[in-house]
Amino acid sequence: MADPWNPFPICISKAFYQQRSTFVKPQGFDQVQIQEPEPTAGKDADADAGQDCHANLVPDPPGLAAWRHRLFHLDETVVMTEDQYKTYWPHVDNIYSHRSTQRYKRKPFVSHYMDCRLKGRPSGTPKSDDPFKKKRKRVARERDLCDVKIRVTEYEPGAATPEAVGHLTEQVINTSSSNHAGLDSLDLGTGGLGPQSQQWPFAPMMNPSPYHGKIFTIQRVNGNGANGKVDGHPGPHRHTLQDSDRIKKSSVERWMREQEKAKKRSHESQTKQDDKKSYHTKATGKALETVKKHSSDNDLKLFGSCFCPFVQRVWISLEHKKIPYQYIEVDPYKKPQSLLELEDLNVGRALMPPDAKSRAHSRLWSDHVNRHVIPVFYRFLQEQDPEKQIEHASELKNQISKLVDAADPVGPFFLGSEISYVDIQVAPWIVRLNRVLKPYRSWPDPEPGSRWGKLVDAIEKNDSVQATLSTEDLYLDSYQRYAENRPNTSQLANAVNSGRGLP
């Protein structure tokens, strides 16, 4: 039985069915019984229904042009199986507009009446006087351009017979047969297609007779306008099939167009993703040379990432102390838990001063780097608001000034002439000021001859630091995600965005 709220479309949302009661006619068709709806399945039901709907559409069935010509002109009654109707009607549903449905208590069929879409209808939405309401840019189509009216009769399975409704316009045949008539040689000139004139080669015959399933008949009926009746017979369209196609596209064309748009959007999205640079997983430049020197197996292993500043701290320390080690490149977001602590490397050249006061001084300002310099660095880099970027830049300069003021006045390093613990703590971010903040946030170069300039120059030229540096494009690419503040860039980036401390 046809759905009473959606008689013509081939498919309808399952959720839509579940939101309404459905008509079920018992045997004999002598009464109408209301069946209560089942609980809805939510969004999943709508998604499944959309897939079912699209699954019924056949973009290019055999003999499509002939069927569209036939269903447009309707010079004779067209008799179709349910499969034929579901295949071809979506290709012509742009021609007609549903008007009403007639149901009968004691008859095994439903009649659907439709007007030509060019007849038009008054707007169902009253005009609004609200001056602030956004108005749609539409051009009203001229009405009453065609008065053709059709009736689609939908027969229950087994209710139609060839004697009662006529022979199928195209006979259903079994596609397993090696020889069957094609549709390419249709002769549409006579307008009359006899019951044996063509065959339906699209679907195999599942029943002994196609009349065991649903049967649809489509015919013109008398309209009320100028071309509604010609000599007592329903008149033809006053326009061409191409005019109907120009007014509105069929369901299949609209679906195919949406598929193309979705494909194009997916391609454009993928292209944008490809254009976005990601972090590097292999060192370059002098850092690559250092990796090759330390690729042999060793009990001391450094699991590192070429662009990670926290790993670079350990790496600089190992190079400075001249300690043998094996460097193993890992993905920074899938790295092993074992990383070395700088101050635990009690071999090689010392990083901390020998006296307790200087050691405490170094730890204090190392903590300043971790608590104040590094978080502001990332806040400045990740900020997208230009005004807030100015605030973060000022704060970063202020925190760096505090570090410089606490350093040895002669330098060039924090404690004097030799690189030490505090220098290594801040070194990865000093080299990133020029390689990351400068191109992305216009960070200025230090003033020549200043104490800050001496510290930057000393760290940049240090052999241990140089041995761990990759080429500038590696840092530029790897930190683009931070500069654009992409979602879930890293745990550190998420912590900065939420105002938390370093993870």
C-alpha cells in the first residue's frame, strides 16, 4: 500500500515513517486500521534512510530517453511494473507536481493526481512585513503556462490484470536470456507502443508473472485550462520536455549534482590538507650529520625528534659533554617514555657550577625559563588576534629581559664564558625566535652589542647547539600548525589554549 503522506516519491526517510501512523488495509479492504508508530531511531535512522533513498536511483537505465519522451507526452496509458516505475519516475518527477491522492476503502488501488509543474501554484508562505527579515532572492515564475493533468494509479500486488489495466508498455524478460530486444531502436513517431512492441531488459523476472507485484498505470486526464481538453480528450503539453527540464531538474539529476559537489568539496578539502605543512620526522642539515655519527648501537640511547625543543635540550647536553650515545628518531607524539635528565648526566663536562649558591641561582632561572619564557612563547605563536599578539610579544620581551638582567654582565653565556645549564634550557627557544617567531610573528632581531644580542649570538654559534640544528625550512614547516593554532596540534598547544601550565 502506498504511504498516505508520500505517495509519489520512490523513497522516504524511515524516521519520517516512524513519526506518523501508517495505514494498513486488512484482507477485503473493507476498513482502515491505524497502526501506532514505532519509536524513532534518531539520527541513525535518518542516515540509513538517506542511503536507502539514494540506493534506489539509477542514473542511466536502458532506454532512458524513450521512457522520458513517453512519460512526458503520455499519448497512451503507460503500464509499468514497480521496478520500472522506481527506475524511471525519478527521471521525470520534475515535469509534474503532486496535487492530491484518492484512496478507496473497497478498491485495491490508490489514485494520485498531478499537474504539470508549469501550471504553477500560489505561494504557501505569506509575505512578511518585517523589514529586518532576510528575503530570498527569487523571481516569481509565470503561472498557468500548461494545464496538463495526469493520474498515476498504484495497484496492490496481484490486483491488476492485463485484461483490466492493459499489457505492460515494455514486457519484463529474464536478463539471463542471451537474446533480447534493445531499446536503441525505439520508434516513437507513431506515439503508440503496443504490448509486444518493446521489452524490459533491465531487471530479471522474479515472479511467474509481473502482475503478481505492484502495477502502475499513468495517463493524462481532463484538465481545467485551455489545453485541458481537446475534442473531449485530455490535451497535450503546451511546451517541450526541455522547458520542463529548464524549470526544475529531476531527482536523479539533483542527486548526481550533489554527488559531484560532495566529491569536489572532498577533493578541495584534501587539497587544502595537503597544502598545510606538517611536522618533520627526519633531521636535516647539521643535525642530520650528527644523527648519522650517532646511529651505531650504544647502551645510552636518545629517543629524539628533530624539531622538538625539549629533546634538543638533552641533545645539546650530550654533545657538550662528548658522551657516546645512540640517537633514535621517533615520532614526537608516539615517542617512548624514556628521556634523559640533563642534570643526571654526571659524566663528561659539567653543566652546573661547583658552588651551591651558583647552582641554586642556575636552578632558579632555569625554572623561570620553564614557567615564564616557554609558555609565553607558545601563547604568542598560537594567538590569532593581532591585538593579543602585541600583548604576548611585550610579555615575552619582559620575561627575556628578566633572564638577561640575572645573567653574568660580561657573558656571553648566562654564567660567563662557558655554556651552562641555563643556556641549554633556553637555547632551543632562542634558536626558534629567528626560525619560527620571526617569519610567523615578525619577532625583531636583538640590538647589536646588547647583552641579549651577545647571548643569542653565543648560543647560535655554539658547536653543540649547531650539531643539533636542522635547516630553517624544517622549523618553518613543523611550526605552521602552531602558528595557525590548528585543533589538537599537541598536548602543549592544548594546555596553552586552556591556560594551563606546560604538560
